[in-house]
Amino acid sequence: MHDMKDIFDTVKSNRISENIVHQIRGAILRGELKIGDRLPSEKDLAMKFGVSKSSLREAYRVLEAYGLLEIKQGMSGGAFVKEVDLKTIKDGLVNYFFFQNPSIREYTQIRTFIEPEVVKICALKITDNDIDYLKNNISEMEKEVDGENFMSDLDCAFHKKLADITENTMISLIVESVQTALINVKRMLQMNHDFLTMVCDGHKKIVGALCERDPDKAGKEMLQHIIEVETGMLACKNGDMVLTETGILKSDTGR
């Protein structure tokens, strides 16, 4: 690990904790701090930055939320550089989607850019075990067609499995994050039996094309499925909540 005197500068008085976060994060991204490295004691680091311990702890909390630091207690405790895991990134993306409230058309666009290509790759790489997993997933989905489990675990698991077959972590991250965000939208709406049955049927057609190892057919089935999901979601409502083409959830009365 580099000498801290060479890494960090005294913090300016404005935006103190933000400045600390910027410096520590920068040192990690530049490779000056490695995974597992222990930062100096709070006393020493606060002195180096020229800040109070409370300001330093505030910065630590932000870096923990980013997944860059792990704070351990006890005699051998302290602040340690941590490898960011996919769950932390996925949760951050899902939170971002929630507050930005993308339109249903935006969800459809990103899905049509990515997921048809995903299943084309799957058609070339999929194994018999993968196909068995997808078929079992659909069977379980049909049993839970009116239940919460369908809208949370099983639907997401189907699309996540397809993304994982590509063996591309970036694809898996994006697909799973988008699917999780869509589940949150679906929970605000009253998804009827016809919609849920349509989802199962779409998944069956996708798996059928994958069984044939036909990339083009798999891509077309996925594209059709995505379009049907958009149409079905736009037709659903929950009380005074509706989903418009611009994707804003609002009341029938315009509140």
C-alpha cells in the first residue's frame, strides 16, 4: 500500500465528507489502495485530512454504501478496502430506476436492445441442464400464476438464467436490474390472470426455440414476448393507479 502522505490531501472546508469520499474512492480506482488494504486509524486519517472524526465517519458511511469499504469492529477492526459485489451495484441501479421512474417504453427499448441478442447467444451455448432449469421454472410459474412468487422470484429467475448463460457479467447485471425494477412496477398494478398466462406462454416459446438451438427464432420469440409484456402492462391498473405510455404512474383523476 502506498504511503498515505502521498495519496491524500488536506480537505477544503466546503463539502468536507464529499471531498474525503472523492479522495479515497480515487485512490482505490487508481490502484493505490488494494482490496483488503486497511486504512490508517480514524485519528491518523482525520489528522491527515484535517477534519473531525465525525466528518471522516460520514465519508466512511457513504463509501460503505458504495460497497468500497467494510468497517470491522474490535481489536483487529478498522476500515478495509472491499471488492464491490454485483448485488451492491444491482441494488443501486434498482433504486435509481425507482426514483427516476422510467417510462414503460424506455424499459421496452432497453430490453429490445439486449434480450433478443441474449437468447441468440443462449441458443449457441445452452446445455441440456440449462433447458431443464428453464422448463422447471415455467412449470413452477404456472403453479403460482396468481401468486406473489410468480411476480418476484420466478419471472426474474427465468430472465436472469438466460443472461447468466451468456457468461457475461455486464449483461447479467443489466438484465437482472431491469427485471427487478419491472417487478416493482408490476406490484403497483393489478396483473390479471390473462397477463400472467401470457408471460408463461411467451417463456415457453422462447425455450422451444432454444431447444431447437435456433438463434434467429429465439430472438424473434423474445422480441414478441417483450412487446406483449409492454402491451399487457399498459392494459393493467390497480385502483386509481394507471400506467401510461410515458410510464408515469398516476391516478385516473389526474392527481
